[in-house]
Amino acid sequence: MNGYRFHWQDKEQKLIRRWDNAKHHPELKTFPAHVHIGSDENVKESDDIDLWKILQIIKSETGKV
């Protein structure tokens, strides 16, 4: 998969999640894919993801897209 970055934030521009595959977290099993949750410092493993999957996650967590 090519490089990607999907950024989800609230109306106050606070980060909710950001999925990307930048090569800056080699310690993760899913390197280079990862997700930042709530802040740039809170990084978790993540499979490669696409826009369709992102929209499904947002819909399941908010009830809307």
C-alpha cells in the first residue's frame, strides 16, 4: 500500500485518531502501520487501512458519517 494519513478530529480540532504508515515507529509489530489515539504520543498498532474502513469506524462510534 502507498503512504497514507487519515486524520479524525472533533469540532474543536482536537485529535481523535490519526492512522498512518509513516516509518517512525519501528518498535510496533505492525510497522509501519499505526494509529495515534487522542495525541501524537499515544501510538498503537494498526493494520493497513483505507478510507472505507475509516468511515466504518467513525460510523460505528458516532452513529453517523
